Amino acid sequence: MIKLFTIGDSISQGFMSGAAARTDLAYSTLIAKVLKSKDYQIPKWEKSGLPVNLEELFRKLEETFGSEINTVEWTLALAITIPRFIDEIEDYYERGAGAANKPYPEPFEFFHNVAVRGFTVSDA
């Protein structure tokens, strides 16, 4: 039995840091946890979310260059690190395991939270 079903905007979706990334922290998911709903199904964003999770990008830059980036390092970041990060996400969601035409890894009859970028009315 469906106790909670969410249709909405980016707040309902779990949108943060510029990307649809954390459906596990969307308010409806938190409500489902409080209601102890064991069957509440949400889509997961395995690769950092879409379009680009800025928080994860900044963490990648800090991991690569440290907490302070000088002029030369910014050139490397803009020419190599950032495009590589974006390409990896693009490959995953357009051609890889996260592509829309690939089956979802876990067999779900439906999702309870359909407030997700890219979902259509038929997904509801």
C-alpha cells in the first residue's frame, strides 16, 4: 500500500549543489523514514547527480590541488580537471549504466518520489 507519493519540484526532488543528487535527503524520503515505511522507493544518483553537482566538483578540485589554487593550477583545472569530471558524469548518464535507456539496477514496480528531473508523467 502506498502511504506517501511525491510529485513536485526541485525541493521535493532532493536537488542540492546544482544537481539532482540526494533523493535520500528529500523531505518526502525523510517523512517516509519517520513513518517507518520500508517500501518507499526512490531513484538514486550513483554518479554525483545531474547536471553537475558543484559540491562534488569543488571537492575534486580540492583533492587535486589543495585548498588554495594558484593561477597556474586554475589553468590546469579549467583545461583538464573540470572537463574530465564533467565528461565522466556525461558518459555515465548518456551512454553508461545510468543512461535512460538502461534498466534500473534494482527491480522496482514504481518509485514513490517522482519529483525527479527527467521523469515524465508516465513514470508516475
